[in-house]
Amino acid sequence: MVTDPVCKMQIDEKKAAGKSEYQGKTYYFCAPSCKTKFDANPQQYAKG
């Protein structure tokens, strides 16, 4: 299980609606809208 960085929902990375790479780390999303928000401003959501 992974946590969507936008909405903090716990999701199975195999069933994620989307994923993005940022600074060498992969982030997974519960819905396309969360991926869109992350992609628009990744530094707001990325930790470390």
C-alpha cells in the first residue's frame, strides 16, 4: 500500500489511477484529478 500525496488516501500501487516520477521517486494516485494536481505543483506535495 502507498499513500496518495495529494489526498492522503491509502491505495494499492497496482491499482493506482496514475503515477508520476518526481526527483527520482514514484508517486501513485487514487484518481486522475490527484495526479493532475500533483503534476501542476509537485514540490507542494512531495516529501523529501
